[in-house]
Amino acid sequence: MADFKDKLNNSKDKIVGEVKEKVGKVTGNEELELKGKIQSAKSDIKEKINKDDIGKDMHEIKEDIAEKINNIIDKNKDKKYNKEDK
């Protein structure tokens, strides 16, 4: 039963994260967009862990998280600088 609850909560977090991301994009709220991306990424990682993906150890999972967050931050910085240049 706990497994079902975990899957349900994970799916909810994924959907909520994606909605936050899209609302942030539409409204120009970069903070909300970033929070949505992070929430969605955390959901993806939890899903991988729950699938017993033994091939990845915790170090690789941490690296995946750091890489996703850094990519999001870099993308937002680029977006911000492009707006300032116009």
C-alpha cells in the first residue's frame, strides 16, 4: 500500500511541478517556473529510485540532480540576459 501511495504522491508532484513551470512561463515568473522544474525533476528522480534502478548509485543520482538544477539556472540566466539586451 505504501508503494501505491508513493507512486500517487510522485505523480501528483510531477503534475504540479509541470503546471507551475507552465504558469511561470506564461506569466513571466521565473521563480515559479524554476520551482516547477525542480519539483518535476525531483519527481523523476524519486521515480527512478522507486523502480529499483540498481545501476545508479546515490552519487550518480546526486549528479543528475545537480546537473538539472545547473542547466535550469543557466537557462534562466541566459533568458534574463537576453531580455536585458533588448
